[in-house]
Amino acid sequence: MRYEAMEKAELKVERGVKILRLAGSPYEMGYQHGRLLAKEIDLMVKTTLPATAAYVALQADSELDRAEEMLWIGQRRAEPHLPKELKVEMEGIADGVRDGGGRATLEEILLWNTNYDQWCIYCHPNFWSCSPGPDGGGVADEGGREGPAPLAPPAGGCSSFSAWDEGAGGGGELIFGKNEDNFNMPGQLECRMMVVAAPDDGFGHVFMTYPGMIGLDGGVNEAGFEMMTQLSSMRHETMAGCGIAVFTRLLLTRAKTVDDAVRILREYPRCAGIAYHVADGVAREAAVVETSSKRVCVRHPMDGVEALWQTNHSNCYPGWMGYSGYNMVRDQAPVNGLSDVSTIDRWQAGLRDPYNFFVQAPSRFERYGQLIHDHYGEITPEVAIEILSDRYDPYTRMVRPEGFPSWTNNILCTISALYPDFAYRAREPVGAFKAHIANMWSLVARPEGGDLWLAIRGFPAQRGGFEHFNLHDLLDEVP
């Protein structure tokens, strides 16, 4: 069976983009993944995971031993909530790694697949308490924290926009743009890849990720559905739930409409605060679904505006941009260091504080609004790439010079992101290293027809240029 499974898989480099093609049952796709990338998965587990522990140690002001323990506690809390098919896929990855001559274990692969959920939880001061509970897992503490606030918290992570009909112009086909922003931890830049998945059950789809990780930050499926994730930290967070890798695959495999996506996000328990920007290219509809471990709120476009955008702070404030419903901003305020959100004006003023080190680059939200207004009705793929490559900060009214990092979370933070280096020390052999946040990949898509423009070779990604692919052609090429 394993030999036959490998006949349906392929790993190749096309125009400088690593492409992993998978097909079959969850176990078969996992096995293919592990077998073809055994060496690279070992690198992620032995190099990048220890770097994550170093990051958590700095954020939590803890020793490395304690940071590693915290990560394992988080993994144990998350594992019972894994959908069966995705757990089976990870089991397949582990078996494939073993047969491919690698050493990464199933337990390490399970931990690796919680990496970005734990990054999200520990990136802000009011993080989840992982004090061991009676079952060996952690205890959610409703915004309690261990130790003092970190001295050098990271900046923003990820942003997106969509436009359709009159907002997009031309034939009105929905267009979606997304920047995935994160650290260049040791070993990662060279391992970025695009995965083309043709499951036996569900929609064929494409997503970007790293070796050994079943998903990460959204993608597009053959039904014309697209989804992307943005960190949106909340006081209600726990590792006892499903994270972004899990929801990426659930949505891409099962969702066809915005309503499908909302239903799935309500149906499964959630861990970190995440805003899911979802779009149906066929119906030409989009929404942002803001989630925490306790809440799911849906923000629709403003009346008469056929466009939507999202960065890393909540915009679910009643009366703001046409939203009505639960006030998610109140749940985010203590996490983002916002002292007064009693009115929209006071909330907005708090977001603009240049020396708030916890709010995550809200200037980009304002800039997206400006750019969409400027290009409304003329948002072609070329214009979308221009938007995702923008380096203007509306707060300072300055263009961030290329190669020059932002100063704080609110000074020179731009859509094309580049933040300062932070110094870390991981367990040997990784040792001391520096890392910073920038655009890991940048994606423009017209999901209805399956067209994709992907930048994944530079850092920021846009520096390496965009390459065009078509999802339907990629699926047809699966062996």
C-alpha cells in the first residue's frame, strides 16, 4: 500500500518554488509527505522547534527547560481535539519519515503542528497559564500570566484583503490578497513550500506550509473558496482546542461557502485568538470571522462596499464599519494594552499609541482602507501585488525604506512588513541566533478560476517576485 501511495505523490521545484503534491487517503497523504521530506522534517524538529522554545522562554521570562515543558503541555492539551483524519495524516507523516531514513517521531510531529498556535498564545503578555492540571495538561486561566511582560515582544503578523464585483472592477471576479508574516527561525526560509492536496474525500486544495506541518495559514480550494488567518489575540485563549493548521485543512477540505466556514469554526473548539478571512469566489462573498476560545463573531463588508480587509486587531466593535454584535474589542483590550475602549474614538486613539508594544501594527488596517479606496474598481492582480508590497505608514506619513525595519509596533509598520531582529538562545546545537518578522509568503488569488500569484522566495517575500500558477492545472498534474 505504501509503495502504491508514493506513486501518487511528487516533490519538485518549479520556477524556484518547492511544490509538494499529495493524493489519497489522510494516511496516504501523510505518508507521502513524510517519505518525500524526511530530512527536512528532521530539520524542523531538531532546529526550528528548539528555536520556538527559545522564543517562548524570552516571552515568558523562563528557563529553556520550563519553556520546553510549556510547549509539551500545550501539545497534550490540544491533541484530544484533533479531528481523526488529521491525526491519521500525522501518523502517516511519522511513518513516512521513518521509512525515509528520518528520526522525527509522531510525538514531535504532533508538537510541531502546534508550533504556531503556541507562538500566537505566547506573543502577548496575558498568555494562557500552562500550569500542569490533573490530566498532565495545562489549565486555562482566563488571561492570567506567568512572570513579567516580555521586554521585546514581536510585532504584527499577517494581513489580507478581498474585493469583488464593482470593488474589483473588470469582470467583477473576486480577488484575494494575503501576506503571511512571521519569524525567520533557523532552517525555515529554505523550507517554505506550496502543497497541492487531492484528498479522496473533500475538495482539492493548495496551501503554503513547512515540512511536517499539515497546514498553516490558509489557501484556496477547487470549489472557489479561499481562507486566510490573522493573529487577533484575545484574553480567552487555551491550547485545549483546534488551531490554525487544523482549521486551514478543515476549511479547505470541506468549505464551499462563507456559511460553511462559519459553521465549521463554531463546531470545533478553538484555541488562540484568530481572525479568519474567508471568501466564496463563486458567490462573490467574503467575511472576517473573529474567534477566541469562547466566541465566534462575523464581520461582513460595509453596506455598499464590495471589499474587505483585516490585520491583527479586532474590528468587531458595534457601530464600527457597520458591525453589529458582540464586542470582541473588549476581550482584546487587556491583551493589547488598550486602557480605554469605552467609545470607538477612544479605542481608535489607543490603537495609534506609537509606544504601545503590544498592539500589533494597526496602521496597516488604515493603509489597506486607503489603498482599496484609491484603486476601487481597478484591483487587478498587478494592483493586488502592488498593495501587498506597499511600504507606506499612514501614522507617520512616511515610506519605510526597503531594508529598513520598523521602529516599534506603531512606527513605520507597513503592509510589506520588516521588523527588527530579536536575539535568542536555544539549546545546543542551535545555540544563539537572531530572528525577525517579515513577509514569509505573499499570495494573490482569483479563487473562482483557481489562478494564484505566489511570492515565496524572498524575505520579505515580495523581493523574490511572484510566480503564476493555476490550482486546477496543479491538481491535474497530481500523478
